[in-house]
Amino acid sequence: MSCYYVIGVRIDNRVNVSLKLQEVLTKNGCKIKARLGLHEVSEDACANDGLIILQLCGELKEVEQLVKDLNNLEGVKAKLIDLN
């Protein structure tokens, strides 16, 4: 089992997609070693788009399925970086 997979996820509409996105991430929670969420914040606003960076452990086939599941969500774009 390798832990050298990184997925970059761009979310265009965090408010509308957050529930479905969280369901996909929870379903794959045992494969996610690290998760970092980034979005713009100011005193008067919170951006509706953002980035999530995931470090995954598991088999490549499982990681590729997660990327596919993420890309099936409207407003989400995910890309895999295989560092093996």
C-alpha cells in the first residue's frame, strides 16, 4: 500500500457542493492520510471557491476511483499526482 498519491481538488461553488463532496470524502476516509482545505477569507467575505489537497494511501485503482467520483460532482475538478 502506497501513500505517495496526492489529489488536488478545485471547488467552484463550495456552498452548493459541500454536502455531496463531504459524502465522497467520508466514504473514502480510511484512505485519506491528510487533508488541507484552502479558500480566501477576509473580514467581510468568505470565498465560495476553494482548493482541497489530499494525501492518499491505498491501491492506485482505489485512488483513481476517488478522483473519478470527485470529478462526477458538479463544480468539482480533481487531478491525481502519483509520486511513486
